[in-house]
Amino acid sequence: MDIGNQIKALRLRRGVTQDAMAQHFGVTPQAVSKWERGESVPDVALLPELSAYFGVSIDELFALSDETHVTRIENMLNDVRFIEPADVEKERAFLLNKAQREPEKSEAFELLAELELHLADEHKARAAEYAQEALRRDPESSDGYYALVHAGGGKHVDLRNNLHSELISDLKERLEAHSEIPHSYVWLVSLLLDDRRFDEAKRYCERMEKRFGDARYPGLYATGFRIRLALAENDRQTAKALWEKLGAAHPQDWSIQHDVGDFQTLSGDYAAAKESYRRAIDLQKAPRYTDPVDSLAKVCEMDADFAGAIEARRLELEILSDDWHVDFGEGVDKIKRDITRLEAMDK
């Protein structure tokens, strides 16, 4: 943050002297000189006048470094539920400019994607509210149900509308161009399983195993896909044998125990899933992640164990506060809204 250099640059752009600027603001030329040399800063009461004088926002006066600006955007995406349109345009312009200045780096485009996805989530949240109001007024509204389910990421009534054909084709092309990257397989196989294209999923899973062998990250994903495939084909015995073997091979790895809980949830064994999630929580060391706590809350709710879900959500708040020093923002507010909702269901 270098307000001095920014004031100097803006003054020169406007074509005024330090004396003229000092006279305008009722300060001495020496004061302006000190501002520009970084020896002092303008009084906070002058910031709105400086902003108007130079025709820039107050933020622009402080000339944030790229690193600080990026951090501010990341915090905004994490902590703000609805972003003001003016802020969206400003941050989008900054990121596009940053992308042009750094043609070899991906950070700006990654943040642009996150920004647009945040906006998409905002629109879906508003759509859900409007759909709920439509259904309050007309409980038989077909369009209201469609909007509510679509906004919540639910499946369409018509199966043909739930397929990912175009996306799968795109991912296949990317895999052939980047077969050395595990993500090329991970996302493709996951979508093939979602669309119940099991034969293709098996082929790409075999290619993944052949390409990467027992390498930890792709190897674990390949095992996970085989479990999901067995569950999709109603072969629970094979699935259970695979996840029990996986869990036994990594008894102290919280992320693996979490994965086992996910497979148990998919199989409908909620009691076992709760045990696995709690084991994952207990295995973590500070700073703890909230992933298994979130999963525990969800499976408790699925099991109509609302008290357990509330307890898990409160633990989630505790971890955010104690381990990450996060006590405000949309992430915290969302959990609190969820607790309020669960408490109403627990009555």
C-alpha cells in the first residue's frame, strides 16, 4: 500500500503543482511533499476530498499491491454472501488487467472463475428464495418446483436433462492432450459414473491404474472409483470389502477415514458412516479441517439425527474460530443459519 506514490502520480496526471494542490486542500506545500515521499499520510478526513479531486475511488488512492489486492478478493469471495455489482466490475477489471500483465500465470483466471461461480451461487440463492415464495403462493406450481430444485443443485425429473454429455466430451479431449495429469482422469471418471456410463468408467479407471500404478494420489482415487462403481452396480459386498481394506491400510489417515465414511453414506449405512467421520475428526491435528465435521452434520440430518447434526455444526464453528480464527463472514453465517434450521426441525 503506497498512497504517497499514488498521490504523486495522480497529481502529475492532473497537471497541478504541489503548491496548487496544497492551496486547494488548505495545507502547506511541505505537507503535500511529505505525503508523496511517504513521510506522513493525509488525515483520514481528507480522503473523500482527495478521491473527488482526482476522480478515483478511495481504494484507488491506496494503490494496493497485486498481492494485497488478490488477498482482498479471496477474502471477499469467502466472507461475503452477496457482492455489490460495482465491486464485481472493479475486481473483474483488475483481474483481467492482471491476466494481461502476467500471460504465463493462471492465478488471475482462477480467481475470475471463482468470482463468476460465486455470482452463479448468488443467483441460485436468490432464485431459491423466489421459488419458495412462488410455492407458498401456489403449492402446485410446477415451475416453482423446477426452479427450487434447479437452484439447489438437485436432479431434474426428466433423466435426459441430468446427463453431462458435452462436458464429458470436453474432458475426454483434455485427457488425451494431458494424459500425464491425474485430474484428467479423476473428473472424467466421476462424471461417467454420475451418468451411469459404467463400461467407459471402467476403461478409463484401468487406464488410470496402468498409467500411475500405486502412486498415492491417483491410486487412492482409482480405488475410490472402483468402490463407487460397485455401489452403482448394487455390488455392496465388493464395495464394502474394498473400503474396509482401504481404511485398514491407512488407519491414522483422517482423509482416508473420511472417504470411508463417504462410501458408507452412499451405501446407506449411516451409523457406520458417523463412526468413520468421528474417527476422522479425532485423528486430525491443529489446524483441523472442517470437511469431516460437515459430512457428519449432513449424514446425521439424513438419519433424522437432528441433535447430532446441530452438535456437529457447533463443532464446525468452534474449529473455524479456534484453528482458523474465523468468527465472521458468509462461511460462519451459513453454518449459523443451518443450526437455526436444524433446531426448528428438532422440536
